Amino acid sequence: MLSLSNSDLSKLGSVRRTCLTALLAASLFVGASAARAADPSSPAIQAQIAQVEIAQVEIAQANQAGSEIWDPIEPVNRYFFEVNRFLDEFILKPTSAWYGLLPQGVRTSTGNFLGNLRTPWTVANDGLQGEGTRAGTAVARFFINTIIGFFGFFDPAKEMGFAPHDEDAGQTLGAWGVQEGPYLMLPVLGSSNGRDIVGFAVDAFLDPFNLLTRGTRLDWAPYARAGASAVHYRDANSQQIDDLQRSSTDLYATVRRVSVERRRAEIRNADPGSTPPSPRMTDGDLPGNSGSRADAAQ
């Protein structure tokens, strides 16, 4: 039986991706050439040519992003990726489907409440990053939503112009210039990297909610919050995740690219835009990041 080493498999994967990219680029070139030959002045043809050119740019950007991701243990990461897909398919997805039967208002309030619990830690990380304005926004959101919004179940602060955002220790380390390190696919936790593993440990130890409940009768509360956040996040993004799974020829590579790009955007305090979320089983990300940081550590 023919056996291949990990380096051989990696080379074959690179050849396959190169061939697929070449074939797609060739088809796009042929389509553009045919469109120009038909009637270059036609608005419909011009629109088609523009779409082809945009697609070519997106292909180049995707290839460039993929080449900038350090994934030295890809076979191991792919294994745990399949483990996480199994857990998602048989545990998280069915649970979120049942959760999805609740009225939309109940689910929205649940997400608001979970986000409000994280706000004090967001304030701390904003301060550590030197983001005074964003820290002030987070402080205002916490007090307004806790007092007027019935302990955070409602979000009147957003209506007042205080947009939500989320920060964690991993983002703070990135803002300080710590390199992201190797890409990692962690069991249960999902996409991560060397820097975010350290950030996750800091989050777990120093998050005010965890500190207040540790050693009390509510020491189970952080685990309940993490589970509820995972279910809420999976339900809120179920359509995007399912579309991503159906449309990707290499789901692992797609999730890796999307996760890394999204995380880098979060560190820059940039809006990730319409980038699909990666399937994972950790706390859900809060939308509405605002502002920008001039330099991001990657």
C-alpha cells in the first residue's frame, strides 16, 4: 500500500488548491473575454465584466490570506475540527434548534443579558488597550442596561447611541503587539491560536463574573453562561454556518481563513462586515464593533 508522509499530503493539498484556483481563474478569464467580444458597450456585459473582475480580486485576497496563516500541525487540527463538527452536529445544533423554537423576543433578551454579563470585562480590556472612549461607552452601556434595561435583558443603551462591542484578553494582547502564533483548532473551543490560548486562560481567571461566583454556591454559573452563550451563538448564526458548510469544498481551510480574518479585524476594532462566523462552541461574539486601531498585531 502506498503511504504518504504529512509533508507529502501537504504538498498534494497545495497542488490541489493551486489547480482549483487555476481552473476557476481560467473560467473567469474565458467568461470575461467572451463578454467583451459580445458587446463591450452593453450595460449587462459591463456588469458581468465587473463581477468577473471582483471575483478575481477575491480569489487573490483569499490566496494571500491563506498563505499568511501559520498552521504547522494541520493534520492534528483537522482531526479536532472533525471532532468539533461531530459535537456540533449531535449536541450543539440540536440544542440550538430547540432553543430556536422560543419567541424571537426571548432569544434577543437572552443575548442581551449574556452580553451585559461580559461588559465589565470589556471595560477592563478597553482600559488596558488605552481605548478610553470605548471604555466609557461600555461603562455607560452596563449601567444603563442594568438599571433601565432590567439587568441587561433589554438594550436601551443602544437606542441612546451607545453601540455594543466586545473585548477580551486575547484582543488586548494583540493590541499590545503580541504575535498570534500558530493556528490551533482546540477540542470543543474551536478556532484559536497561541496568543488566544493565553488570553482565554486570563479571561477565565480574571473575568469579574467568574471572580464573583468562584468559591460560592454559584460556582456553576460561569459554565452555565458559557453553555448558554454557545447555544445562543449557534442559533443566531445557524443559517450562515449551514451555508458555509454547504458551499465550501474544503470546510476546514475556509473556517481557518474566516476565523483568522475575523479575529484580526476584532483586534483592529474593525467591523468584520458580512464575514461568516466559524462554527465553534464558545461564548458568542457581540456584533457592533466600532472605531479602528491604526496598527494591528497579527
